[in-house]
Amino acid sequence: MTFIATPQSMTFDAPLPLQSGALIRGYDLTYETYGQLNAERSNAVLICHALNASHHVAGVYEGQARSEGWWDNMVGPGKPVDTNRFFVIGVNNLGSCFGSTGPMHVNPDTGRVYGADFPVVTVEDWVNAQARLLDALGIEQLAAVMGGSLGGMQALSWTLQYPERVRHAVVVASAPNLSAENIAFNEVARRAIVTDPDFHGGHFYQHGVVPARGLRIARMIGHITYLSDDVMNAKFGRELREAVADNGSGYKFSTQDIEFQIESYLRYQGDKFSQYFDANTYLLITRALDYFDPARAFGGDLTQALARTRAKFLLVSFSTDWRFSPARSREIVKALLENRRDVSYAEIDAPHGHDAFLLEDERYMGVVCSYFESFSGETR
Amino acid sequence: MTFIATPQSMTFDAPLPLQSGALIRGYDLTYETYGQLNAERSNAVLICHALNASHHVAGVYEGQARSEGWWDNMVGPGKPVDTNRFFVIGVNNLGSCFGSTGPMHVNPDTGRVYGADFPVVTVEDWVNAQARLLDALGIEQLAAVMGGSLGGMQALSWTLQYPERVRHAVVVASAPNLSAENIAFNEVARRAIVTDPDFHGGHFYQHGVVPARGLRIARMIGHITYLSDDVMNAKFGRELREAVADNGSGYKFSTQDIEFQIESYLRYQGDKFSQYFDANTYLLITRALDYFDPARAFGGDLTQALARTRAKFLLVSFSTDWRFSPARSREIVKALLENRRDVSYAEIDAPHGHDAFLLEDERYMGVVCSYFESFSGETR
């Protein structure tokens, strides 16, 4: 059963001070809500998005085929995050490219499009902006905040920045910070974008071009890290796209043509992405990932960093996720337990790598469903 | 103790038929030899190189500082592959860019530089070219053929293409073929090169440019896959290159400046590589990796494929190598054992990922040393 989603927008006139010391003067946030806020205003759930997603978490757009939200299998009537019980909010983050103020918008200070001048935003900044949206919606406390990957970092950061405003945090396929390898992959993707001659120092909009070559490479790299070696072998293996007849090997013997199915898949994903995603947003969001590190201010001691939390937690990880491996989730679990917080943890045996957090899986959905049921109807 | 190495070149006038059906009319191979061929001509060891290495396996060049060969820790007087006992040959493969005929040379059919028209060469083609070099050197049978990574594939292929000409094969950090993920990383690197506007369809030489942007990206991706997550965390972690004073986090808050040490390292490696490596060679060699798959002609049955082998084998893998994991080496070991071949296998517990095959490690060196000692002085 599906439902119609309607994006909304809210304008904020008060400047938002950023972690970098910069300020965003005024800004819009695009968001969607599903379900009904109850009279006690106690059933709100905020869903935070990862790199390339948006406020469109669930439902479809009227008259648009294949317009399901990115977590439509998770959020909706009768789904694990049940919109018959909860009032669910999805919000597009600042600096993204799906409606909220970002690099494609006009900088009120200069009258020109921001481009590469859009200020660097962090997970903490996003959480502050989200908190203002909740203020405007009259929601003092969230029943839950939830997210996967970078969205999980936002959920975790909520429990640190606004400990009294979160009763439950659901952190899926996430990490307390990026490893050197994670940063390395982000950096290669950024270099591909920045060194594309069509990037024009981040001011490509006025040249009527986009750095599509760089975006394609960035997305191809991303896709490799979202999947597991196992699932790639199962889905593509060494299968050729079209084997040459009358040739023992079936190979075309070309360095530039598509030979293997995996190449075809990656090129397709890269092409598609380069047509809809903003290059400056890619830089900003990967940097927000790099910078997130709540233990940093505590000399790397995550237990100390998480002492401020007051929420109850559900952590979920996936066995074949090598981008944010189960070990990274366990670091968070351990630090929370050392603070005697109430933590549930599920490590789901799934073949799909990091992508698993977006996919249908009975055990995964079951765990999230049970967790939300456990506090459905709970008041503050 | 080091010694002086002297590169040599040999011209082959007879055309070489390639696996693709194409033909290389005439070609040069650049090679080096260390030690003395004995009277029985029974002590020759061929060392095969991987992606970016060359014939310069060991020793230094007269008057050139820091000119040690790429496997100088493995090959030399008193080293595991002891040149006091063995006559060691290193050869630059066809299509590479360190002396042997490749894309930067003139195509005798057109009188113009080959560029992207250089024919696709495979591991099997390289082995055929190497066999002709041995013919010319009067070596009918090798005491051993040895290589790491792509070099290991050549060593394995020697035992299949010329089973009677190899007594021992040492296959280090290798695989019976590339996985979908391996191919995926190669493909992203190739796309970065091919879509660089300075690539000019592979004929950049006449434009006086090189596709340096693409080569940088390719090398950065490569480097990530050569290292383990653990060693990256140990070497670089989340360390900043230069922390900003008077700022809680130390961050510069920039999407394009170097912030983390790992970024600095990768950019440096990319820059260095783009200054010496040929882009067309990069495409050719990664394609040779993609295509290697001796089991392919046997419906994927590696045991059947390896039935032709007659050599004795040493296989070595490294615990943290996720590019060519120990599991891939064990596939080869299993297939050889099922053919009742004489196989030794060492899985070295090393933190350095795929790079470990090039690095000093007492146990690794010890295993190779013992293996070579076991047949030193052996005649055919």
C-alpha cells in the first residue's frame, strides 16, 4: 500500500552559525512529513539521509511512476516505522541539491550562485538546522531519530547535541568516524570532480556545463564500496556483456569497449548520477563525512564523547559491509555500554555490503519493527 | 651488498601472433640478468613483473642514487633468490613503457606512434614473448619462474603454456582470475584515463600532452587497493596534515585543500605516477589482468585447467591482502592438489595488504629462501 507524499519548504530568516565559524544568512529547508502528529506531540520520528538521498523518504509523487521514497520499504503505513503510529519527517540537508539551500542557489551576500563558495557544512550543522525545523513544527522532543550510513552519524550526533530532545536513536550501518581508507575513497572521488576541466573551480554553472566526467568516476568508486565482493561476484562475476562468437575466449580484446557486465553496470550508474547530482554538493557531503568525529574533542575517547547521551539506542550493522563494517558499529555499542546506556544491537548476516541498509531483509526489518513497537504509544 | 645492473635489449624479427588474433610484426624486449648461467644451463630463474614494474628487478644503476630494482630485497647475492647460485632474468613486458616495444613506439605498419592502436596483449602473449627471449639466451628449461600479483599470473601461465620448460613456479599474492570487484576497480581507473580530455583517444603523444588527471586518479585508486585498512589506519589514521590553531577541531573546513595526511599521501603518489607512467600502458596492463582466466576454457573448472602443469609450486599469500586475498591463492592450491601436484603454501600474517609481496618480512623471505635452497644445485 502506498501513499502520496508532498514536499514542503520552510524559510529560516535567522542566520545559522556553522561549525567552521562561517554563517548562513538565511536558508530554506525542503521536507516531507508522513502520518499525524499526536496531541501530545510525542510521536515524531526524524529520518536523516545519507550522501545522495533527500527529504523524499517514503510514498510516491502524484502521477509520477517509480517515484518511491528512498526508504519506502522502511517507512509507511504498516511498515517498520509505521506512519499509522508515528509522525515521520524527512528533511533535505543544507548544501544538498534537492531543494534545500545549497551550492546551486543564490548567495544573498553576492547576488551570484554560491557554487564552490557555499560554506562547508558538518553533521553538527545539519543537526542544528534540523532542530530549528522541529522548533518551527512545534516538536520539542523526538520519539526517535533514525538514519543509515551518514544518516546514522546525524542520528548519533542528535543524541550528543540535543540529548534531552531524543528518546530513541536508531543508527544503521554507520561509524563513529571515517577510517583512513574511507577518507581515501572520498578524496579520490573529490579529485576526479575537482580536476575535471568542466568543474571551473566550482563555478561551472555560469559556463553552462557540469563536471560529468568527474561525477561519473566518483559514483563508480562509490558503487564499488557500497557492494560486497560476494554480491558483485554473484550478480556479475566475470560475465561478458556480449561474447564474441567464433573466438575461443569470447573476448573482444579491447581496452576501451565494455567487455564485462560489471563495467556496463558501473558506467550506467555513473552516467545516471552525473545527470542529476550536483558536483559541489558531492564535495560538501563527502567532507561532512570526513569531518564527523565526536571523539575528537575528547582525545579520541569515544566513551567520554558519548557520556552526554540520554537516549536509548538501536544499532544495526551488516556482516558484509566493508565500508562501515560491524566492527565500527560495535565501537559505538561498546562506548554506550561503558556509559551504561540502554543499547540494542543487531548484526545482520546479509550479502549486500553497505547497500544492505536500503534493501529488503526480513530479519533487518523485523528488528527495526520490534524496536519501534517497543516504544509506540510511549509518552515523554 | 648491492651490485650494478645493466639493462640489455634484444630485437625479435619474427612476428608474434597474439591471443586476440592480431600480430606484432617485430619487437624489442628490454631485460636484465644477474648471476651466471651454469654450464648445464639449468639454474635460470625468470622473474615476471606486475602492473607498474619493469625488467629492473634487482641491483642499482651505476651512478644513480635510489635506483634499486623493485624486488632488490628478494633477488641478489645472498638474498632469497640468490644470484650466487641462480641466473636471474627480469624482462619488461610487451606493451609496457620501460624499454620493450609498447604504445610509445613506432608502428612499422603505419610509420606512426602506436598509441591506442597498440594491440591488446594478454598474460599468455607475454609468456610467449618471454619464451622466445629464453630461446635466444639458450635456456631450454627454467629452474623457476616467479612473480607477485600479475607477475604470479604469468608464473602460473608458464606452467600451463610450457609445462616442460618450468621445474618450479613461485606464485605470490596472486589469483586464478580477477573477481568482479577487481575488474570494477580497473574499469574506474581506465575510465578516469580515457575520459581525460588530454587522452585524445589514446593519441595524446602528437598533442604534446599526457592525460595526467586520469593517471593520477588511476594511481590513487590503485594505492587504496594495495594497502590494508589496518595499515592505512596505523600509518595515517585521521591525522591532519597541518591542524589550524585557535580552532577547536583543528580543521580548515575546506572541500578542496588537503586536510588529512592520507590525502596528501595519495595526491603525492598520483602526481609521481603521472610523470613517469604511460596511459596506454595502464589500459593494456589492467586489461591483461582482467582477461587472465585459465579456467575459462574449461567451463570455469580450475582443476581441469591446471591438469597440464608439471612444475612444483610454492604459493604465498598475505592475510590482509584484500585485492588478491588468501582465499584466491587457496583456490589455486586446491586445484593443484586435486591434480596431485607438489605444492607448498604459506599464508603470511602481515598487516600491509597486497603491498606486502614487495616488502621486507622475515617469515616471507624465509619461506622463499628455503624453497629456492631446496632445489639449488638440482639439475633437470
